[in-house]
Amino acid sequence: MSDGFVERAARTVERERDRLLGVSHALHADPEPAWQEHRSAALLADVLHGYGMTVERGAGGLETAFVARAGSGSRTVALVAEYDALPGLGHACGHNIIAAAAVGAAAALIPLADELDATIVVIGTPAEEGGGGKIHLLDAGVFDGVDLALMIHPGPVDALWARPLAVAHFDVVYTGRESHASAYPTLGVNAADAFTVAQVAIGLLRQQLPASVRVHGIVREAGTAPNAIPGSARGNWYVRAETLEELETAFRRVTACFEAGALATGCTLEIVETSPRYSEFRNDEELAHLFAARAAELGRDMDADERRPAGMNMASTDMGNVSRRTRAIHPYLGIDSAPAVNHQAAFAEATIAAAGDRAALDGATLLAMTIVDALTHGPHRPPRPTEETHAHAR
């Protein structure tokens, strides 16, 4: 029975090919960073409304979020769309492909919703790149009642399993005292030196950190003139770890390094987490294997045995927090971008090349196929996760 549904879904994606690629290319041409995705969200909401979905704009109290809904079945399936871009790099993470695939899968499933006893939902989630939009939507109840949540993500190669790390995003601010660097150096308290001490301490700490932990950041401000001792310095930093529990331990050790910078120089220190913490990802194995089987039919080897080196699937995503609440997958579709990888300008260009277009269409088809299979003859349906994910505010 599912094969008939699958064939109908695939035909719809092919029929809507030009419109879906138009969505991907339009987003690419007009990139908007986190929390500023006004035109992107409006474009997607308008297209989904055109497909007959009812659309709630500003969902969960977020201006650039939306929820589009079709059908009234007993099982609710969410297609997750991301559409924020990277400052200075545009769609170098390929969120234009993610959004187009979610729209395409919805278009394919809407005509099947009643027969599948399904409610089809597209959740437009802003600020994945460091803002934690999905976590805000989880807290607002937008994902309540969702039985399955699926999305795809572009990368250099295909990869079935999402292995994102938990992450804390935070700002570091040192405040010292300005002074003439030559005439009155003893009156200054050097905020830039505080960062130097902290970064040396972090470099030494890495020897004692677990191999799964990542620490990286940038100094955005550290003075204005070489003859003026900097009175303030600011930076943005991430700490990543294999689990939220490991992250808490690593975060405390890293913040101690920043405290050392303050102690050594006499500066005051402020550390502010700029988003809720992202969780590690919990893959739903049944959904993943259904996706891999359909991908093989389209000529994609999803590397279920993980023979290829890990790459983008060890970054971080707020979709991890969603996976703690409901059954979810987040596979990666290759766009033949190598040697370019995510967060490089060349990767952004690859998202609208031929292989990028294919990933958008394949993504739409595979998401729809996987949902059909899961709703009609999934071999096993484990209980949905119920663990709550809470933000850690500092």
C-alpha cells in the first residue's frame, strides 16, 4: 500500500521541481542572519499557504517563526525548516536547501494526509546558527503533540547518522581601565591581556579535556589604538561536548580559564550565555533506516555503517533538543562540494549548483517517502522520548 503513496509523493515533488528550486535560490540570493529572517519566513509561509496549508506566523512568540498545518489525522508529523544564514557567509550551511526540502515534502504529503490519518506540519525555526530558535519553540509548546520530526541537512557527502555535539554559546567581556600605553602605563588595566592569559590557559587545558570536547571562539574587540591600553575587550565563544552532562563539566573548566585572565590582570569579567544550550542528538533508528533504504533507491549511499570520516555531523544543532522530546532524524545529503565544506563561501555557492539542487529535491522526496513508510508499515515503533530539556541560563 505504501508504494502507491510513495509514487504519488515522488510525482508531486517532480511536478513542483521549479517552484522548490525557486525557493532554494531565492533564499540563497537574500540571506538573513539569525532572528532577522523576516523575508525568508514570509516567503516560505506564502508558498505553504499556496499549497493549501493554514499558516500561523510569529509562532511561539518569535517574529520569524511559523507553523503551517494541513490535515486532521491522529498522527502529527513535523517537517522542520531552517532558513537563517551566516553573517558574512550567506547560506554557507545550506539552510536554503533545508527549507526547500521541507516545503517540498509538505507539498507531497498534503494530498495524502487524510489517507495516512496524518496531520502534516511544517515548523519554521529561526536562529539555528547560535540562537536556539527550536528550543524557544519547544518551551512555547510548538512541538507539543508531534509524533515524528524530520529534516535533512546538506554536507559534502551523504551521512545517515546525526552526531551533533551539545554546545554552550557565550559572550565574554573583560573591563579594565584605559591609559596612555607609554606615558602612564601603570595606571592602566589591560583588558586585551586578560584574553591573552585566558587563551593560553585554554590551550594548556586542552591536553586534559576529553577528545570529544571542542573549545573555540573569537575576540571581537580588544582596543582601539596601540598607544592606548584597552579598557575593554569582548569575545564570542563556544564549548562543545558529547553530552549535556559532559558539557557542564567542560564549561566550568573553560570559564575558570577566563577567570584566570581576570585575576591576572585585575579586570572584571562577565560571562553571558547567549542562547539555551543545545543538546546532543538522539537518532530514531527506525526512521533512519527507512530513510537510508529509500535513499538507496535514489542512488545515495547514506553510509549507515559510518565508514567515512565524521565531519559536519559532529557540529551542533538545536534539533538535538527536539530529538529529546520526540522521534527525530537529521540525515545529511551530499552536494559534491569537496574540498569545500560547510561554513565556507564555496559551499554556499555549491548549494545552488546542480548537486545542491538535486539534494533539495531528493531531500523533499526522501522525507516524504520516509514519513509514508513510517506511517504505513514501520517495523517497530519505540516509545517517544519524554525527557524535558531545559535551558541553562547564566
